[in-house]
Amino acid sequence: MPAPRKLFIKTYGCQMNVYDSERMAETLAAEGYETTDRQDEADMILLNTCHVREKAAEKVFSELGRLKVLKDAKPDLRIGVAGCVAQAEGAEIIHRAPVVDLVVGPQSYFRLPDMVRAVDGGARVIDTDFPAGDKFAALGARRGGRRAPAAFLTVQEGCDKFCAFCVVPYTRGAEVSRPAAKVIEEARALVEAGVREITLLGQNVNAWHGEMAGGREGGLGELIAALARIDGLDRIRYTTSHPNDMDDALIAAHGAEAKLMPYLHLPVQSGADRVLKAMNRKHTAEHYLRLIERIRAARPDIVLSSDFIVGFPGETDAEFEATMDLVRAVGYGSAYSFRYSPRPGTPAASREELPAEVVAERLYRLQALIDEQARAVQDSMVGREVGVLFERPGRLPGQWVGKSDYLHAVHVEGPDSLKGDLRRVRITASAAHSLAGELLAAA
Ligand code: SAM
Ligand code: SF4
Ligand code: F3S
């Protein structure tokens, strides 16, 4: 048997890319590729890329520049570009970067084995189709073997919302939900492989809908209820959701399903109605705040998170202050804020940009407010008992790190056997980016 070839995948962007990278590795395992975390020993390097902001997309071309040096020294090295930059700029990559052998979009990577064979035959190949049908069905079952205790599972892909700033509807295509039975089957396989926490993924994960057992149509709330019945699966999370797709059943699930963790990422982008309209978000700030009230009524201890875009074209000082007011009204446990980045092909790209220094100052103020809130929520955990799923050893001897129900990193002193355990922990201290705690007796 020939020695396995080594595959190194570098993943940029969102969790869906992390999931796709795993699936690409599994697909290529069948072709004799074994993954490595050492780029220098790789026979194939795949960059799984993100196009959402200019900086993310630029990284790919600078990384390709560095890889050219590697390939000059090792001419047999294969280089591939996958993901959203591949989808958006595939032809340009092939044209601009002769070092690249293969370009594959996020909807067509199930064809990687054929593409790799063509590259072995001396071709340069590009596939950025949006083939009809379920790409996951074409990928087949997940690889066996033991897994880390927390895993991602993509249940929905694509986006039909067309926010004026966003490339995702163009790079990922139309909204598609995977069938409930397939999702449940994959979740069961993950649990059998040692997974105890699953994060359901989708660009608009709460737009998921499908046929449940008995033939009824259901949404994400129903899917979560079905997954919660899997023995051995202890925690369920989902991301990213859109405010307009938070239906009653999903809100109710936050109160009813003990396995659904009390943390929700629900991006609002701005607190000003005129800006939200210009962004084509199709909801107001008031609608969002009422939604948060209903979610908190279902699950009072829920920790909330959001995304914000600062300096969207036309955003006035007063409109930015409305965003600050919304943040104060909600009280977030975490949030991401981004400087607006014009993306080619999106409606907002042709609108006039704000001066960079105005945007920088707003971003600084928003981030300071979010950091203050995040720290307050983290500090409020001290003295409480929380569940923690332990994933890896910490930096100090005898130390373990895991994620709390509320998604905070928690350090404890514990035995080597802690990996993969879900334990009750009393939180004793709050540091800059993590909590410290002590293990309570196992039940
Ligand atoms: N579907 C999700 C939603 O509706 O919130 C997330 C999509 S996007 C992958 C993640 C975040 O990137 C968005 O919530 C938005 O804040 C940010 N983003 C998208 N396009 C952007 C742009 N052109 N400039 C700056 N930030 C952007
Ligand atoms: Fe992008 Fe808007 Fe779709 Fe989210 S809902 S992926 S921000 S277009
Ligand atoms: Fe980036 Fe594509 Fe995800 S653009 S954020 S990798 S969907």
C-alpha cells in the first residue's frame, strides 16, 4: 500500500467553514490523504476561505504568496482554495495565482476526489457550481472513531435574506435545509463517537424547516426537541440565527428543553431603524428588543450575543448612538462588532463610505461598551454552580479547561480522566477572558 499523503487544511471564517473543512478531510481520507497540523510536511494544502470582509479575502492572496515559496522548494505540493473566496473569485484565483492547482466552492466539494485525480493527471481544476441536490447526501456517512466532546453539525445552508452589505447569499447560494432524519442520523453517529455537545449550524440556522416524524412540518424548535431525545447527547446549541426567524416554538424550546444551552447569538447589526432599513434587515430595533424580552421570559438566565456593523454608509452620529442605546438596553454577554467593509457585488458597495476616523472612533466606543458588559456578565457567574464540559488540559499541570453552559471558558484543577466529562462546577473567580472554579462531587 502506498504511504498516505498528508493534507493540511487552513480554515478561515465562520463555523460552517470549520465543519466543511472536517468534511473535506473525511472525503479526501478515502483518497489516501491523512490530515496533519504541520504545513511543512503536507503533500496538499487547502485554504478554506472567507469572503465576508475585505481583510478576510485579502489574507488568501497573501497566504498564496507565501505558499509559492513552499511550492518552489517542493514542486509536487498540491495547493487548493476552497470556501467563499473560491466561490466569489475562483476564476481570478486561477488567473492570478499559478501556484493554485484546484479551486472548489462550498457547494461542490463533494467532488474533491475527482478533482484531485484530475490534478494528479496534470490539470488545474475549478468547480464553483451550485449543483442541485443535497451536497451532504453526496458526501455519505461521517467517519468513525473517537471525537472531541463538542462538535458542529450543519443543518441549514445558504441565505435568501440579501442584507445590503453581505456576500453570503452569493457565495453560499439559496437557503436549503437538510432533512430532519439525516440530521438526527448524523447527530446519533457523533454521539456514538463520543460527542456530548452539538452546535447546529446554518447561515440562518433558525430558518431550518423540514418534515418531522409523523409527516408534520416543523422548524428548528421541533428539530431541537427531537435531537434532545438522543441518549448521551447532553448539550445543544445553534448559530447563527436571524431575528425574523425566531418563531414561537423556538422561543418556547429555550424554556422547555433542558439540553438547549442558555446562550443565544442573535445578530441585530444596528440599533437605528433607518440604518436597518438601508441594510435590508426587515426588522426594527423595537422588534428586536421585544423579541429579546420574549426569549428572556422563556429563559431568564440566557446570555445574549450579537453582531454589529459600525459605519454603514450614511450612518449618522445619532444613528450610531441608537446602536449604543440598544446595547445598553439588552446587556450582552459577548458581541462582535465590525467596521463596515464594502463587498463587490453587494448593493451597499456603491454607496459612499464614511471617513475612516469617524468609523474607528465609533468602533472603539462600541467595543469598549461591549467589553464592559461582557465582563459584568462573566463576573456575575462568580459564586454560581454551572455545568462545564471539559475539552482539553489547561496550560498549568493538573489544570483542565471547558465551556460552561453560558459558553464561558472555565479552568479547574482536576484528574486526567476529566476529558469529555460534563461536571458541575462552582465558579470562584473571574479573570480577563475566563472563569476559575472548583469541581463539585460527581452525581
Ligand atoms: N447570517 C448571520 C446574520 O444574519 O447575522 C451572519 C452572517 S455573516 C457571516 C457574520 C457577520 O459578519 C454579520 O452578522 C455581520 O455583522 C458581518 N458582516 C457581514 N458582511 C459585512 C460587511 N460587508 N462588512 C462588515 N461586516 C460584515
Ligand atoms: Fe448575510 Fe444577512 Fe444572510 Fe446574515 S441574513 S448571511 S447578514 S445576507
Ligand atoms: Fe465567511 Fe463564507 Fe462563513 S464568507 S463567514 S466563510 S459563509
